[in-house]
Amino acid sequence: MRIVPVFAVVFALCGSPVSANPPDTAVFSSTSNLVLVPVTVTDHYGKTITGLQQEHFRITDNSAPREIVSFGRSDAPVSLGIIMDLSSSMHRKLPYAVEAAQAVIKQLNPEDMGYLVTFDKTPQLRVPLTNNFGSLSAGLVFPRAEGNTALFDAIHLGLRHGRSAKEFRKVLLVISDGGDNRSRLMESEIVSEAIEADTQIYCIGVHELLRPKDEVDGARFLDRLAHMTGGLKFDMRSRKEVAATANAISTAMRDQYIIGFKPPDALAPNKWRKVRVQVNHPAGDKVHVSARTAYYNP
């Protein structure tokens, strides 16, 4: 079976597609080409919505409606890369940014793995991929925050290191105020790389009430990055919001629907195609849909 990746291939999302199939696991034909889209649905308050059925979803591929041929849920093991901002603008915000990261680590499952990338003017792989969550959490002890901000380069390093987690659903958690002023790479390069790397990106924007222009622009970048990759972005302004933010991220990473559809038979290679997922809530409630907005036809 040839599977067209949509930010997360089937092996990373659901395990092997020919494995045993409990009632909520999608089954795939061995003769079909499938595009698989992970989808998170939340309400007005950011709470994930469960219990939706296939008929509640609609999907388009380059604006053309596609039939949903597989539908299921996934709680596959996660490879979580934490990207932590240690630049000078994080000086006052770093303590509760670290608390948020540690709270997310505490909610990882035993079969998950994690790694830590930190950055100021340059990125550094501080803790390689590991299932020792104690060492991962211990890596979040820093003497100070200083220097410029190479956010784009740090995300690039995180995406590159995450490639080794081939049997895991790949996720990055970026914790930053978002103001890049040092990277060699461009924003557009990072978004394209995230799409090709089959990685969902969740962001915590650590902000104060008064922000310089570069941080305002950075916050918008984090919004776009999460949106394009099917993740979510949360703003956190004080220690009081740490627990709620960590819980929301941990839940959203787990509670996902996996939608599969067949792309056109004759697709030009090396092309991006736009994907849009819509949800009609059975009670008519307004919902927020988080799903990747494109896929790459290899």
C-alpha cells in the first residue's frame, strides 16, 4: 500500500495499518492510496470535543470534496520535542515557561519519548530523544536567560532531530515569546519543513501585557505555525495559567480524529495541495477545527 503523507504518516499516527482493529481504529485497504489527516475539534473554551462521528466531517482537497473512506481515533505513542526560548526577552517569563514544560512532561505516557532543544542566539540539543522523563525534566534547569533569539533555527533543529522517531506521532511544543532576531532560516522555510516532516506544532506564547513590535510579530508567527501544521497555540501571561495550559495541550495531543481520503489518481509529483476540514456539530454548536492545511505529493 502506498500512503500519501499529510504531516503524519499512518505509521506515526496509528501504528501499523494492518494491525488488529478495535472498533475505534481505522482499517485501510491494501490496494488504496490514502491521505490521512489528524483533526482536533475544540469548543469556544478550548476544550476538546469527543464523540463525533464520520458523518459530522467534510473534507476538501484543492477545494474539491472528497469522500471520507476511513475514520478513527488515535492515541498513538508521541515523540515530543520541546523547544524552549532562553533569550533575554524571556528573563522574567522563564520560570513559569519551565513549569509549563515540566507539567506537559508529567502527562506523557510511558511509551512516549521526548527531547529538549533550547535556544538564545544559537539552538542547542540539550536532551536527545529519550524515554527517561526524569532526565528530560532535569534538562529544564537553566542559570539565566540572555542573548538574541534564533527561534526559526531552533525549530529546524527540533524537526531534524525528531526524524529519528519513525514509529511515533511527531509533535513539537514551542515555548517562546516569538520574537526572532537571529536565525539564518526564514519563516517560510520553517513552515514548509514542518509540513514535509509530518510534525504537528503546538505553541505556548509567553507574553506580557506590553510587548515590543518584534514580539507582536512573533506571536503572529506562532499562530500561523500552529494553524498550518494542525496544532494549537495558547497564550500564557502568568503562573496562574500554567496548569490549565499544560492540561489543554496534553489533551489536544491525544484526542484526535484521523480522517482518510483518496487523492486523485493522477497527481503531479512534488506539488502542494490544500486541504480543508469542516465539522457540523450535531447540536449546531460552533466549534474550532485544527487540521493541517496542505499535503505534499511526493
